[in-house]
Amino acid sequence: MNHKQRSAYASICVANMACNVTEDDLTALFPSSGKVPSANIVKEGHSGRSKKFGFVKMPSDSEADKAMKALNGKRLKDQPVEVSRAKLPANRSRRGPGYRRLRRFLANSR
């Protein structure tokens, strides 16, 4: 899929999900709001457990707006979900814990 095709979709963030929600459950939440090309649940890398939020792609902005209005606060597996427009991640500093370890290593190797 090229960049132009990816940007044609509207991304929605679904937060506050129960731990046992699957991608199929997430897709099934949206049938009356339009076609869902993809639904992804964000998981922890080491354990594979859900981080309790995910992203759904909708074919158009109008379908995304319709879905957000209809589904925000709706219960999914006995948990009210928060549905909103997905935002780009904020720029993060490269000076996290790995950077500090590397600096210490480099300082001690001199």
C-alpha cells in the first residue's frame, strides 16, 4: 500500500477498552458506522497483553465522524469506551533510559 492510499483513511482511537477485547470485537463495534478496512489493538511488546486502546481506520472523514458520535461511551465487553480522532504521536526526546546507559558506558570506556 503506498503513502497516498494510507492517507485516504481517517484514523480513530478507541481507548478505555477491557483487556480481553480482540480485534474482531473492535471491528464488530463499527458495522453500522461504515466499512472498517483495519482495526488494531496496541499490545505490550514483551507480554503481548493489551494496552487497552486501539486504532480503527475508516474510509472517509464523514464515516469517522459518524462513528465517533455513535460509539463514544458505548459499552464493549462491559466497559464504556472512549472514541476520538487519532492524533499523531508527540515528538519524544531521544534522551530516555537507553541514552543514559549509553552515555555511562561511553564515559566508562575512556
